[in-house]
Amino acid sequence: MKSSENAKKITRLVTMGLLSGILVLGQLGMAFLPNIEPVTFLIIAYTLVYGKQVFSIIYAFVLVEGLIFGFGIWWFSYLYIWSILAVLTLLLQKNTSTVIWAVIAGAFGLLFGALCSIPYLISGGPGAAFAYWAAGIPYDILHCAGNFVLTLVLFRPVLGVLKKLNAWQKSSLLARSFSAEKPE
Amino acid sequence: MKNEPKNRKKIILAVAALAAVIALLLCVYHFTKGKTSQGAKTITLEVVHKDQSSNSFEIHTDREYLGEALTDEELVEGENGPYGMFITTVDKETADDANQEWWCITKNGEQVNTSADQTPIADGEKYELTLTVGY
């Protein structure tokens, strides 16, 4: 019993680490394209498959991003931005349409600048926050378009792979716990 | 089966709403962006280095934005960021990221809330680039 519980915990830990690493690599891999990133649709997919466990993935990702790029003012916005996306996904998880998820991902891209401007509201006042947000609108629109297209194209395949991985892990752990309980 | 027209309607409404928000944001951007000034202009740039020494440059340009004017003069180098060029080197001094160093743009000593590529310039204006330590 205990060994199967431990196996479950280890599997979960490794999976969350792997999925965080995929977020980091995906973001780094597309860093040369301004505001085009796979993190949004990946977090949506992760949330739909792993539920609230996505928060451990998100904060591992945020920590690694801070270690790579430095803990600047942008990092504080990362502490809440991705969690907002995860909460939104949990609220809308009954949706099965890829196009609707693409719209949600696009809308999140549009809101990204506004959400990032909150630390500037605190540090520089409403004028600074508004100027920061308004100047970035073209980039938010680009972010929206990138999120929309990436989600439309990759969401279903990636979701399928994650669901298979999750199902396989669960069945492996179940088989392991039955063999552990089997009397000799 | 019956749900298909309903779902299709939801999808069309969602896409239309997204397009409407994009159009609204474009309007906000158009009415809030600083007005650019065309034609020849002269601006002054003061560069304050880490050792507090400063150099002053008079720039004659017909560019509309600060970033391109400085790039033409080969005074700055930078990386492409989400808001245009992120200045990393000014007057041959490079900010050391590991020490939380960065180049701060000010205009007549006052904070500028846009990147160099998004800061419109006009004749007679004075800008400062100060190597700052700490975020």
C-alpha cells in the first residue's frame, strides 16, 4: 500500500516537473518571436487534464523563469497572470469546442498587457500603468493572434497526448497497487 | 445533433466579440499614442554612465521615434523585446543583467513610460539615458 502511494507521489512529482520544463522550453524556443508563445494553450491543456495540480506546474515555471531572466517587475505579474488563466479554464472546463478555447486563449493574449500593468499601477501610479498598457496594445493584438492560431492548430493533438499520458500513468499505478496487494 | 446550430452560434458570437474587442483596442491605441513630428529635428541626448560620468550628444534626425534616431547614430544597441528594442548598450557601455543593470530613459529628467521605439521625438527635446542598478 505504502509503496504504491509513494509511486503515485513520485509519478506526480516527475510529471509536474516534466510539464513545467516543457513550458520553459516552449517559451524559450519561441522567444525570438515577439509575444508568440505556447505557454497559454499548454496551461489550458494542462488544466483540463490535471485540474488543480496545474498550479504546481505554473509556479515551478514562474520560478524557473525568474532564475533565467531575473526577478524584475515583470516577474511579479507572472505570479498571478498564469493562475488567472488556470482558474478561468477550470470555470469553463465543460467547453469542448477548440474554436472557443482558441478565442479564450486569444482573449487572454489581449488582456495580457493590462494584467502586466498592475505592478506599474502600484510602482508608478495610474498614468504609468495606462501608458504602459496603451503603448503595448499592438503587441497584445499580436499575442492574441498567436494564441488563437497556436490553440486552433495544436490544442487537440496536445490534449490527446496529455490525456493518454494521464490515463497510462493511472492504469500503471493501479496495476502496481493490485500486484502489491496480491497475497503470496 | 440539435446542439450543433446552438454551438455554431456560440462560436460565431465568440469570434465576433474577440474581433470587436480588437477593434476597440486599436481605437484606444490610435487616440492615445503620442503624435509624431515629421521633418528634420534636433534633439539632445545625455548619457549617464555607471561611474556617473556623462556625455552629451546633439542628434540631427528626421526620424519620428527615439529608438530609430539613436540607432542611426550608432549610439545604442539592443534586443528585440515585446515592446520594440530593449536597449542594452549605450555609448559603448553594456548593462550587466546579472547585476540588475538597465538603461533608464527619461525626458527632461522625467520618467518616460514607453520604450525607445515607441517614444515620439520633436525638435528641441532633451532625453537622458542613465545606467541604473536594481529593478
